[in-house]
Amino acid sequence: MNTGRIKAHFEEEAKEFDSVIQKLIPHYNDMIGALVSVIPFAKDAGFSMIDLGCGTGTVAKEIKNGFPDADVTCVDISPNMLEIAKTKIGSGKYIQADFNGFSFPQKYGLIVSSLALHHLENDSLKFEFYKKIFEALTPDGIFINIDVVLGEDDAIQSAYMEKWKSFMRTNISEREMTDKWLPNYYAEDRPAKLTSHLEMLKKCGFSKTDVVYKHYNFSVYLAKP
């Protein structure tokens, strides 16, 4: 994983991240809503959660809104992102780290991530990280991820990309898309097939997996021990 390039990218984009992501990611708010809706705890539960690649804290904030007694930990590679997350969420733990060599400091009832794990360079590293997630969950815990995924073959992937480009064209110029965001995607992102994610999670020991939401190349999926 080219952590230097990725860190520099997110440091630069931090202040504009919340507005930019709405322009680039179709139905982003719906995906966050889907994630929050399947958290299987009472609204007054005092569980511990960790957000991996928290960005500006949007997902963690929505979880905190729905579960005010949750103990929140946010992890991100970008100090600038973490500072913005702190202003949104307030009290909590904030850890600057990338996924390479990251060790979970404790066990959690809820582990989430949003548009971050695709930065892991290959399926082998994703599998190893999923094993860490499995080991960091409490027995009644749950892992929920929002991410970009690949199509099952080249034709499906091509259709996904055309749908994604069509969405971006409604919000940004063709030049910005082709000169900035698509090159960033190809340089920094290493998505995997959704079926591959589910298979890896099962191999790690998760007994239950499910797809909560899918819109072409974006998905919300979960796993339970």
C-alpha cells in the first residue's frame, strides 16, 4: 500500500472531504443509514466501537447519534481528518495509524469502516486484516463495512464504471473526473469482488455474513463471529 501517497492525498482533501464525497460516491448517505440500521444493539447500550479509516468522522458521528452511550475510537492515517472528526464527535479516542502493522488496542462490540479497506494492496493483506478484525471482536460483536467493490468479470466491471462515471458527471466536470479522481482511483484503490470479501470473511472464522446494500460498485456488507 502506497501509504505516503494516500496520506498526502487525504491530508490535502480533509477540509473539502465532506462535500467532495457527496459528489463522488453515489447514495453515500443511504449506505451510512444502512450501516447504522443493522447495528444489533439496544439504543442505550454501552458498547465499544472502532471506526477504521474514519475520515472526518461522519460514520462514527451517525453511530454516536443513534447510540449515545457507545464508546467511540477513530483511526485514520491523516491527522487533519482526525482533527475534523474530533470536532464532530467530541469525546472519544483518536489514533493516527495506517492499516499496515495496526494492532487493535482492545476488543470491540462493533467494528466499522467506510471507503478505506480497499486501500489494502491485495487480497492477501485484506485477508490478514480481516483475521485481525475477527480476533478484535467480542463474541456478540459485528463488523460492518462500506466500500467500493469490483464486478465479477470485466464486462460487469465496465458497466459498473460507466454507471459511476455517469454519477460523477452530474456533480463535477469531465476534466476533473478524468484528470483527478479517476487517476486517484487507479493509483490508490485496490478493490476486490464482493464475493471474494465474503469468502475471506468466512475463512477467517466468521459464521454469518450478509450484504446489506449494493449499488453497482458500492456495497455495505457485514460479518458476525
